[in-house]
Amino acid sequence: MYTAEAPSNIALIKYMGKTDTASNTPTNPSLSYTLKHFRTRVEAEPLSNAESDCWEPLTLERWTAPDLSQKSSDRYLRFFNQLKQELGIRGNFRIRSANNFAPDCGLASSASSFAALTMVAGEIVREQKSSLVGRDVLAKMSQKGSGSSCRSFFEPWSIWDEYGSVPAEFPVKGLLHQAIMVGSEKKEISSSEAHKRVVSSLNFNGRAERARERMSQLIDAFQGENWEQAFAVVWAEFWDMHSLFETSMPPFGYMNEHTLAALAEVKSFWKEHGDGPLCTMDAGPNVHLLWRDDQRAWALKFAQDRPNLKVLSEEAIG
Ligand code: PMV
């Protein structure tokens, strides 16, 4: 039995748009924080007489097995097959997976689940061929399964561009993640579809330049420990991505009135304190907050004082 675990990540400079779909090559560089408490665990059990691989939910105490549709489990196994071919893995396997976070916690599990599957393939190679596949090589392979998964191989930060993902270090670390849960229903437009659609927006012109510019602004803000500047850049960046969605032809979007109410709460917190959390959104309705380590008490109070907002703190996990 082979096992591997991988964390999820949240992008502050967003990957949106691809120049190549087969390799998931991003149109612009992105930067993410690795959410090491939010993990996927994958087990691969060799099957002696099977003609193909299969996927099953992994049942483990305190872990939640994903409820994969046929389409999703087919995609997962197709990608595992691709990994087997690229790495020269022999035999077929029963793949089991589970997350230590609930499917409705507002985090996409594709980053951690594809990263963990690629890592388990690395474990099989280690055993079958007594050779070690490097983290950067595995990250590059994982990118083909799900683009954002290649950032989950590094921590605390990762930067990913058309050449691949690398680890990054800034004076900013030990952040506390919260998700304001606004909706958990299945998305009408998947992120794969969003990547395709955004190129139809007139605002897509100049998008790569804007993302690059913000990346350098954010790095400057982190290096200079200018948290307010970091907040402004991260805020502008998710609005840019959501504006691309809303100005696509035809338009689509993820925000609802609860999202806007949550964003308003974050803004008024900043106004009141002159300080607050970084705030971002993925291709979904939920709002993600990242607090500095010295803001922990604030983070918990922010959640407690607003029972109408369903705030899920990373501390509640594991
Ligand atoms: O890896 P994908 O294809 O699920 O794309 C993820 C895209 C966003 O989550 C919206 C942004 C990002 O950089 O993670």
C-alpha cells in the first residue's frame, strides 16, 4: 500500500486563462499561500488481477471521502494512467482518497487531490524502481492534472509561471486562514470552463500585464511588511478576476448577495481598525481571509461577533 498527503493552496495572484490546455500552461504568473491544514490523503493499493485502475472513497476517522461523480473519478483515473505512463509504473491500483476538510468548506479540493495523487505515483516509483522523482518534476506533472495543484508542492508560498512552480519565502508567514461560507452548491461553471470563457472578455486584454504588475507590487508589500498595501493588491486582484467573469461573452459569475455582505464586513473591519485580514475569492461565492499570526485574537473575534456569517477557521480542522 502506498500513501501520500498533499495540502491545498489559496492564490493571491490568480491563475485565470491558459495558453495551452493539455499542459495547463497559465497565461499569467500566480502566487499562492499553502494551506497546510487542508489536506487530501491518497492510498494506492496494487491489484494483482485487475485490468484497470479503480477509484473508491477512503473511509478514515476525521476524514471526509469526496463524493466524486463518474466524470470526476474518470478524470482522476485518466490522470493517474497518464502518470503511470510517464513514470513507467507497472500494474494496476485501487486508488482511495479523502480530504480532512468538508467538501462544502469553500475550498476547491482539486489542488490537494491532484497533488496527492501525483505524490503517491512518486512513492510507487520509489518502490518499483528504487529511484526518487524530484518535487519540481512531480509538480510539473501534477500541473497537467489540475493547474493550481502544482503550487501545493511548496510552502509556505509558491509562485507559478509558464516555466513551472517554485517555492517562495517572504517575511510574512504563519497566516491563519478563514473561509466565509456563502454557498456550497455545485458550481454551474467549473473553473476549467471559466479559464476558457474569460478570453472572450474585452478586459482580458492586458490581464497578464496587470497580474504581473500586481505580483511585483505584492512581493514589494511582503518584503517591506506593508500589510495594508498587500491587502489593497490582493483585493484588486480578485475583483479583476471576477470582473473578467462578469464581462465574458456570455457573462457568468459566482458572487451573490451574501458574498457582497461578507465583503462589506471585511471592508468595515479595515475601516474601523486601520488593519485587518487579506481577503480573496476563488472561482466560487465564498470569501477567504488570511490573518497575520499577531491578529489571531481578532480573527476569532471577527467570527464570533458575526454569527450571521458562517466563518470557518482553519483551527477547527484536524
Ligand atoms: O486549477 P484550476 O483549473 O481549478 O484553476 C483554479 C483557478 C482559481 O482557483 C480560480 C485561481 C487560482 O489561481 O487558484
